[in-house]
Amino acid sequence: MKKLFLLLPLISVIALHSQRPGGNQGQRPDPITITGKVLDQETGQPLEYATLILQSVRNPENVTGGITNANGDFAVETIPGNYNIRIEYISYKTYALERQALRSATDLGTIKLALDVEQLEAVEVVGERTTVELRLDKKVYNVGSDLTVKGGSVTDVLDNVPSVSVDVEGNISLRGNESVRILINGKPSALSGLSPEALQQLPADAIERVEVITNPSARYDAEGTAGILNIILKQSKTAGLNGSVNVFAGNPDSYGGNISLNLRRDKFNIFSNTSYRYTKGPGNALFEQENFNEDGSTASFQDEYRDYQRQSEGFNTNIGFEYFIDSTSSITNSFVYRNSNGDDTTDIDFFNYDAAKNPTIRRNRFTNELEDEENIQYSVNYIKRFNNDGHELKVDYQYSTGNELENSIINEVILGDNIQLDTEQTINDESQKNQLLQADYVLPFGKDNQSQLELGYRGTFNNFNTDFDFGILENGVLYSNPNFSNELNYKEYVNALYTQLGSKFGKWNLLGGLRMETSDIGIELVNTNDVTDKDYTNWFPSIFVGYEFSEKEQVTLSYSRRLRRPWSRFINPFPSRSSNTNLFQGNPDLDPTFTDAYDFGYLKRWEKLSFTTSAYFNRSTGVFQFITQETGDFVTIENPSDPSNPVVVPVQARTPINLATDERYGMEFTTTYTPKRNWRLTWNVNVFQQKLRGDYSYVNFQDEQITQNFDANNFTWFSRLSAKLPLPWEIDFQTNAFYRGPSEDAQSKNKGILSTNLAFSKDVIKDKATLSLNVSDLFNSRKRKSETRTDNVFTYSEFQWRQRQINLSFLYRFNEQKNQRRRNGESPRGGDGGEFEIEG
């Protein structure tokens, strides 16, 4: 893989070579300059920071522009073409010229803008509200100003996006399916770290928008059977130095800050986002376990009460430099560094009873886990835009490393007689090295560029290592247990080629594509010399059809094939030891899950109301299913009151397996109503039916072949209601309520969960700053409650990852307006692959 580093200078050489005179240079138009002056119509005073927007007529995704200086003058370079021209300034009427042919340097003259209160209100609504754009192969949610996530993280933002939910452990689901791919600016990122918890260190204020791609086209990585969530981070397009500073503090103990800076000049753009975050996350859980004899009679009981105290401290910085080689090409370098450490404790009280529910013993198990994680990522991007709108070449290279060390010391004591059991220690040392090489070529063609051809390559080369050691700690020396200690090397190399062709015929949009991925998987357990190699080639077709009734009404129909590869938590075979009777461990022999996904979408907008709905059907094979089974091991505990009859507790392990087929079909509805200025009501409902079919066979500790049937039918739903409205004294109020309905899987029944958030916000210091107070999980009710039954054990459990959180945040903006945001349909370039959208 070291050879890939040779591509870095090669990309730079290509970028520079493309600027030298040559035989093709005459085909490339020279840039032209658009100039003018903007004044206040009543006073004649120049308007500084008025915005000039040049939007390509052929490809509305191509947007450029600039702002006026202190004298109201602007001068913007662009390539010749046909443009829609707009000049905007907050609280003023917009000046617009449609379909202007700009072939040479043009002076628009003096433009006078008139004050317009109604326009001011419209700008505020667009800048503050969460809006949705339905495109042929994705939905785009412009996050807006969500008060309930101020001082929060990216995870909090995602939990407020329609179709997305975050469970009590921080796992992210799309339409109730956890197989969702998380991208940042269109690519895997060190900001997402080795685990989903890393997203909790990325501040909410860093997000520009979230793209929900429920049925991705062939241009996207095939990973994620539920779809893709593409998080686009903020990056200002405004000339000069601008940015914001945000600080927050909360209870339980939580504080931190974030600073975003952007310096843009004619030839370069420097951007950075740096944050620090400290949090304490108290949580709790209980397991009430009833153990049965082989004849079905009760053998014993055990109650397990857990108290979690999680303490984490994280630092993130993302620094980038974009150089504009000329008006048609640029090269961007960016560097990401993330460091976090944790000091977590798990305090478990065990209460054991005999068959008649008479107390036998009580014991306490205390775990202290120290965690240190570091991620580094470097990426370079080169983009070349040719003379036709949308005709471009992109080349990306990305290299990242990650290290995570978890060191746990576990003490257990039998209470009453104060008998100290052996001290256990686990050391889990994980590391990964990832490389990404990607090239995308887009060629519009035909009349008015109504058609488009895309070609691309993506190679991902990931190496994952886990060194796990478990044993007894005596006098500071770890005596390793070889039955539980091992080293895992996991290699995943994926090479992909894709092509897709799209065209627009009147009101019809068509897009079809095919992606081919070859995978080379290597699994090695070093200590036991277990080696497994898996090589396979898969094809992933996609097709999309869209019809536009009008600008405000459209439908889409799509099909794609996807897969889900196991990630580190799923393949790590080393068990968690916080509890010695309820274990969790991964399965390194997991194979990918494959899914055929069908989706029908409809969008309708009225003046004050928008309505979006989707009907979907997914059929998956080789589905990951977490099963709980008895390991055949028992924890034997000395009973001080009856030494001849020790307490024996069966050990259960929860692990993922590939379990047959899963059919999921459902519908979702999202409605947004804005009755008047600064009011917004949003309601989202997702209803789906899941049918799981599969059998699992294993050999138990008595060398018996056991076959378990895991057929399950699960109907469930979740709903989110959000309301935002103004209060007296110019205070904004927002509340969100989320309900997840009851659900079932192969072995468990989960009860419904209701949670509520609320927030207050007020602009201060002449609207340059915002003060916000928010409460997450107002009624402290966000708990997972479930019942699980195996052959010989019944367990009732409750789990609360984080208790109610209260945050106070202060955001200060400099050289940028509160609502300085692109309008609906003019989102900045970014994302995975080309930005060409055959839009309905």
C-alpha cells in the first residue's frame, strides 16, 4: 500500500501540468470579471457584505459569487456562460436578472436595493427552519437552527433528523435499521473514529446540513443496507475572515467550546474547526434473571443492578487549505486530529436467591476502565472543471490512523463476610490504518446538457488489529489467561468501479448505474493460528425514475442493491468482562449482509405546508442478528452460610450471527407547517413491518446439537413531533417529543420509549450572539426495557445510557450574519461523488 503515497505528488503534477500552454489550451475559455456597486435606495449609502450570486442556468448546482466591500463594490471572476444573477442583502428586496449571457467582462452598474420588511421575514424563516429537498437519489435536510441541540454533538443533531433515530446506547438507525453508513463531507472520516461514540465529540454547531440517502445510487459506496447519512460540515464561501465561537456548560457535568474560522481570498481559502468537550454521563441498568432446571422448574434467581459513571474528555481539530489554481481547478489539503480519553466506572450489585426466593449471597463487582483514543487523518482533493457546466474530474486520496487503548481492572467482593475474590484485568489495544483512493469523472452531453455520464473508481484499504489480554492481577502483575487472550488481525481491501447514466426528458428524470466491488477479507487469530481468507466479487445495480408535476410536486421511484459489512465491535471476539455472567462478544467469522432496496417517494409543497412521504421494501439475506445463548460455563460462588452448597450461576453470551432472511416494508411521513413568521411545526412518522426467518444450530457444553428457531414478526413504529414558536421578549422556544413503539426480535421483546427535549434561545449583543438553554430527556424516561428468554434463563432488563442533561450555551459570530445561509436549492458543493442531480 506504500505505493499509494506516490499518487500524492502525481496529483499535484497533474494539477500544475493542466495549466501549461498546450494544444488543448485554446478550448478553455479565459475567466471574465463581473463588477458593480450596491447602494441603499433611500440613503445612497454603500451596502457592505451584500451578496452577489451567480447560478448556472444549465446546472443550478454550480453556484459562485462574492460580497461587496466597504464601498459597496464587487468584482467576481467566473467562466463565460448563462447565469441567473441575484444580489441579496438581509432586510432588502432581492435584485434579480434571469438567464443572462455573460460572454465577456461585464459591469452591472450601480444597483440600488430597497428595504423590505416582508423579505426580511422570509430570509429569517429560511435561515432558521429545517427544510427538505427531494432529489432523485437522496433527501437533503438543511438542519437550520435547532435549539434543542445547542451545546450538543452531531449525534444529537442526527436524532432530530426525520427518518433517523439514536437509541439509548448511541447507535444510529435509519428507518429503524442500524445498518447505516456515516460519511463526513462524502467520505469516511477520522471524526467518526473507531466507534459511534466518537461522533459525540463533534459539536452540533459544525454541521451545515445532513443528506439522508435511503437508496443510494451506484456512485456511492455499497456499504450500508439502510442507506447513507452524509454530514456536511460548515465552510464559509464569504470573502474575508469570518467565524464563530461557541462555549457551553451543563449538568450533569459538561462543558466545552468550539471555534470555527474561515479566511477566503481570491486564490485560496483557509478553514478550521476546533473543539474541546468534557462530559460526565451517569447511567444505570438492571437485569432480573430467573434460572430454570431441565424439567422447567425454577432453580434460582439473580438480580443485577448496574451504575455507570462515564467521564470523557475530547479534542478535535480540522484544518484545511484550498488553493484555486485558476477559475476551473483547485486543490484542497485537510488535516484532522482527534484525541479523547475516558475514565469510566461500572458498579454492579448482585443479589442471588434460591428457588424459593430466599436470599443466598450478595456480591459487588466494580470495574474501572481507562480509555485513550487518537485519530489522525490527512486528505488531498483535486478538482478540474472543464468548459462545459458540470463537466469535471475529481481525485481524492485519504490516509488515516487510529489507536484506542482500554485498560480495565475489575474487583469483586462477597458482601456480609467481606470475601475478596481475585482481581481481574483486561487490556484491549486496538489500532487501524485506512487508505482511500477515489476518482470521479462527470460528462454532461446532449441538448442543453440534459444527459450525463459518470465513471468512477474507489479503493479502500483497511487494516484492523486488536490485542486482547485477560487474566488475574496479583501484586501489580497480570497473569494472563490463554483461554480468553488472543490477537486479531483483520484486513479488508475493497476495489470498486462504477458507471451511471442519467437523462432528463421533459418532466421525466432517469438515472441508471452499475457498481462492481471486489473484496479481499483476511482474518487471523494470532495466538491460536486460526486464519480465514474470504474473496468475493459483487455487482450492485441501481435505477431511479422521477417525475415532476410542478416545481412544488414530484415523485421518485428507485431500486438499488446494498451490503452491510461487519464493523469492529461485531468482529471483535473478546468478551466484555464488566459482568462475569452476562457477556458480550463479537464474531470474526461474520459475512456481509446483502439487501435489495425499493423506494417510492413523494414531495408536495404549499405556501405554508410541505409534505413528504416514502414507501419502502427491503429484502436482506445473511442478516446480523444478536442472539443470547448459554455458554456452558458457570460462575461458582462460595456461600459462606452453606459452604457445601455454593451458588452456581450460568454464564450467558450475546453475540451476532448471520441469520437467514429479513424482509422489512413500511412507510414514513414528514409534514412541516409554518403558519406564520418564526413558527414551525414538524411531524414525522415511520411505520414498518419486519419478518425475520432463520434457524441457528450449535453444540452446547454437554456436546449436544441444539437447533434454535429465530423466526420473528415485528411490527413497530416511531414518531417525532417538533414545535418551534416565539415567546415574549424575542425569546425562541422549541420542543421535540420522540416515541419509539414496542418491538420484537428473535429472542427479545422491547417496550416503547418516550423522550422529550425542550430549549429556549435569545439573540443578544445586537444579534451578533445567541444565548441558549436546552434540556435533553426532560422526564428522564429514555430507557430501554426488554424481556429475553433462552432455554433455561428468563431475563428482564432496563438500560439508561444517559440521564437528563441540561446545557447552557453562548454563541458569538463575527463578520457573519445570523442568517447568512444559502437559500433552499443553493447548497454549496460537497458530498460523495459528483454533485450532479437530475432533479424533479
